[in-house]
Amino acid sequence: MVKKADVTLHIDEELDDARTSQVCSILEGVHGIQRVHCAEHQKHLFIVEFDPDSVDSRAVLDHVTRQGLHAELIGL
């Protein structure tokens, strides 16, 4: 059985469509991440659904900050 958890990421920088797609693609390629959602009018917020047995929320954040972005987890 696959467990499911989610985390909201806030990215400090203003992202254009191309950069938003790039961040989504990077996250979707991470083993254990099941879904990434970014609202069209709130491109600085990402909701990431993941399997906590495969990846943890800190690793999700690390994948974003390694792209040179400043981000933090919301609601933990």
C-alpha cells in the first residue's frame, strides 16, 4: 500500500510560465513524488503529494533550493 502525504511549498521568487513548468518537471521526476500542483494565479505556491516512505518533505524542499530558488515549507 502506498502512503500519501502532501506539503505546500512557497517559492520566494516570481516565476514565469517556463520556470514554473521546469520546477514541476523536476519535482515530478523525483522518486516518491506522486503529483505536483501549481495554481495558475499563484505560481509561487506548489502542492506536492508524495509517498513518505520514499521521500520526505525536506528532500522535496532540497530539490527546489538546488535550482537556485529560495523556498520554504508551509504548514509543518
